[in-house]
Amino acid sequence: MAASFAAPAAAIASGTPLDGPPPSPTPMSGSFSMRGVAPGGGGPQPVASSQMPPQVLTGITQAAQSINQMLDSFAQVTPDQATKLALIKDLLQQYLAEIMVAGAGPISPTAPGAAAPMGGIDHGIAGPGSV
């Protein structure tokens, strides 16, 4: 005996949105803007590169590493486009270098955080006569 998978007539007649066909997709015309839809005027407010918190710089760096890996994968699949992908990687590296320099801020020996890798008496040549 074959099981019947048809929905009972009472369930179809209930009129819930899930019982009917899906809505037809409406084409988007013009340019899309989040202004007025999301709070804050369409997302996070722009911040100058020199004012980015370290967490943002870390996130951008991690994302760039993922992008670099994807570009390498693309180059393996489409070797005829490897030159263009190399240019994109170079531009990404230039971008990272610029925002890291701008976002690094001034370095001071009294700045909070990890100690600067400057060495000390236990690094390098200890003193006169030791070579």
C-alpha cells in the first residue's frame, strides 16, 4: 500500500502563509540603499584609518589573509588569470601596509600593552670584551 503524502483538505483551507506557494521574486530597480532601513544611516560610521581600534585592524588583517588564500586558489584553478590575481594581491598588500602604518599610532616606551621588542642587557653583545 502506498502512503498518501497529499495534505488534507482542512490543512490547505486553513490559509496560513506556509500553505500557499512562495511569493514571486520582485526585481530590484535602481540603486539599493540601507539609509532609513538600518539604524545609524546604513551601518557603522566611517572611521579614519588613524583612529581604528586594534581589534578592527586585527579583523581586517585576518580577512585579508583569507582573501589572499582565496586568490591563490583562484590562480590555481584559472592559471591564465594568475597575473591579474597577483595584481589584486599586491593592491591588497599595499592597502594593508597603509592602514597598518596609519592605525599603528605613535609608539612610546610607556604605552600600555606588550613590551616593545627592543632588547636589553640580555640581548646582543653583553659588554666590552665579549665577542
